Amino acid sequence: MLLGCPAMTATDSAGTLSWEDWCRAQDLDPAEVRLVFGRYQAYRHYYESGRHGEPLPLENWFTFYRMETASEVEQNAPTASGCSVDPNARNRGAISRPGEFFQALARLADQG
């Protein structure tokens, strides 16, 4: 923030928050959401390329992903890096706030 200037947030023409600002307002890391969404996109691409049938919808995939991630976190020691964009870091928002995290994923999916 510039000295003497109010903090700026990106809004669209209707005055609503950008997706990134919405995530931050929900106390979610947009980079973490993008990382998880990228995994969903890779999953969908694999299935849609004709290899194994129909992919799960985002909500069903996220339920499975969250359970798997929580299980891995319980089995592994914390990573040395606290950076959520590290692909080897444990995704904390998906586990601790699944409802809000899913909303962020769905909003991101709607943009694309």
C-alpha cells in the first residue's frame, strides 16, 4: 500500500470483488486454490482424452481429494517450507475449511 493511499482491490464493472480478492476475503490462498484446481483439470483432461470413461464432477472429485490429502497429512511430517504454492506442501485450506475452499474452486471453474 502506498503511503497515504487506501488499499485497492480489483473489482469488476458491477463492483464485485475479483476472484483473488474474494479468496483473500475468505482467508484462502488463491495460489493454493489454483494449484488444487490445476490437479482437477489434469484429472479431467486424462479422463476426457478417452482413456477411462467420464470424470467426476468437481464437487465429487474434491470430496475424494480432501479425504486423500487429510490422510496424507496425518501420515507425513510437516514440510520444511510453509509456502502453499510448493507442490509438495500440504494443502491446508482444503482440509481446514472445505466448504469455503470448494466455493473458491467452483468460482475459479466458472471463470474458465
